[in-house]
Amino acid sequence: MRRSLVAALFGAFLSAVVVAQQPATTGTPSPAAAASQPTAAQPAVPKLSDAEMEDFLLHAKVVKTKGISKGITGTVRATLTDGKITHDAHIQTIDERQQQFNGANGGVEFDFRDSWTFNIAAYKIDRLIGLNMVPPSISRSHRSTPAAFTWWIDDVLMDEGDKVKNKVEAPDRNYYLRQRAMMYLFDELISNVDRNQGNIIYTKDWRLWLIDHTRAFRKNSTLKVPAQISRCDKQVFEGLKALDRETLKREVGKQLDDGQIKSLLARRDAIVKKLEALGPSALFDRNARAVTPPGSAAAAR
């Protein structure tokens, strides 16, 4: 596995489900799993919108940095403050290109790129389609080097690696599976070739978050694993259909070239076509949670 940018990449996380506005942070960062090294608690942070988080990441002063022990992308954890709020960010500066890349699993990729810019593109596209599973990320220089500054996640319970290792089951399996379905769909949309157990994060409310998209946005116009597209959140389905070239050029034109945008729209078309063929039963409300019947043993606890 290339890296485990999990617990180490993002410490604490945003809890409630939102569309235009992210949830309040708890101010208690964690590497992502109980087995990870503990980190110092951060002061409580007020509820911030995406725009407010972006502004903080862009303008707050970097007061402290330290390397992250996991991963191979030269990532840095930084503490930022604007005088009122103090919060951490994940800084990534990697921007590598290779004509031919030989992967650890024996695979070969041509026109390879591993870039911090794709973190920003993934975040913006996530919001365009109403997915809300990727933390805010902006472009900013770090020590004179262009970088992605990404909000350090609050309230982390564990990453996928720890979930599998410790055989932890989600308390609401249907909610869990709906989120997983959206992860698979998003990775097909952005052609992410590096989803691994280290960049799938669960917060304490069992919300799933996706981090580290530096190896996304390949130029394949067809889906890599069409079978992954089986269900979709209703809101995201409408967001997918609304995507167009002009919107993508405006929102992610600085991060993606014309070929990447064209390929993304071709994959979008394939996803929408697949879902439409599956019919209305393939659509669901992702945020619906199981309700414990009154008077049950669980309700009595």
C-alpha cells in the first residue's frame, strides 16, 4: 500500500451532515485511531462554514509545523491561528510527474501525476455534486512552495485500517453501506487510483470522510469498475446531472486541464446512464439513520 495517510494525515473531524456548511468542530484532534499516537488537544473551535474554513486556511498564521510519520508524500501537520481561532491543517506539497510509473503491485501507469492540486479539485467537485465527504482544501504557499492546506479533521473515531484490524462493525449498517456506495461512486467519478484503508476516515458519529486525492483525475473516459456503481444519494444524483464544462472550468480550471475535465464528464455520463438504467430503486437518502423503536431494549439504555 502506497501510504497510510489516515490517522496521521487528518487528526480530528467535522461531525454533523451538511451541504453548504460544515459542522462544529470539537477541538480534540486525533490521528484517526485508538492505536495511533495521541496528539495534544486543541482549543474549541466555533461552528464554521466551508467559506470560513477556507478563509482561515488561506490567511491564518502558521505557528508550528511537524512532519507526519506515515505516508510518503512529504506531508506536514501545521498549527494555524488568526488570533481568535487556533486549528490544525494538513499541508501537502507533492507534485510529481512521470512518463511511466511502475506501481508496487506490478501495475504500470503512463502519464503519471501525483499532485497536491488534486486535493483542491476533489474538494470543489465534492461540493458541486453535494457529496460533502471531503474536507475543505485551498491553495497556499508553504515556505515558498505551492501547497494544498486542508482542514485537519475533528472527532475522528478510526480509519478503515483500524476498523478492519479490530473487526469493528458500524452500529447502523444501512447508513454505513450508503456512505460506502457514495465513496465508490466518487472515486469512479474523479478516477482516484489510490483509495486505501489509510485515507478512509470515520468520525465518532460514524460519518465517513475521504482524504488524500493526489493520485486522482486520470484521463480514462470509461469507468474502471462499473460494478461499483449500484446506488446513489438522490441529491448527489441531481448534482451529477447538473455538472457541465463551464462550471468545471470556472471551479477547477486551475487544477485540471481540458483533457481531465473532458474525461471527468465522460465518466459522469457513464455513471448517470448506469443509475438511470437501474431505476428509482437505486436512489436513496444517504442521511437517513436507523430509528430505535420506543420501548425497545436499546431505547431503554
